[in-house]
Amino acid sequence: MPQMIQRTETCPICRMPVKTDGAEYVEKREGRLYFFCAPGCRDKFLAGACCAKPKGRWGHFLDRLAKANAKEFGTSGPSCCN
């Protein structure tokens, strides 16, 4: 009996792992397949181009850093840099 290789991809919206074998929510954009964990994630992907390319670890780190800075200093930035 042949052994199936099970592969997972990351949902570009919520970053959850999705099994590619028999995946129900799949979209193709610019020659690449994107796998989604739920129809809501697929709908968000189709609604805007912002999610077309996953951010990766560095992009998520920069988002968290920007939110932390906005919380600490507000939208104008630190007072020492004005």
C-alpha cells in the first residue's frame, strides 16, 4: 500500500496550518495556490489584495512593534524625536 505524504500550508489570513490533501477552501492567484482553514478566511483574502502575500515572521514582528509603539507613544511618536 503506497504511503501518502501529508503536507500542510499556512492559511494566509489567520496563520493556522491547513492540510493540503482534500482541502476544501483553495484559491489560485498569480499561479500560486492558497489554502484556507475556513470560508471566512477565503472571503477576506478575495476581498482585498492586502492578504495576497503572507507577511511572514518579520512582517508580523514589525506589526507588533508598531502597535506597541503606538500604544506607548501615541501616533506622533516619542517626544524626544520631534
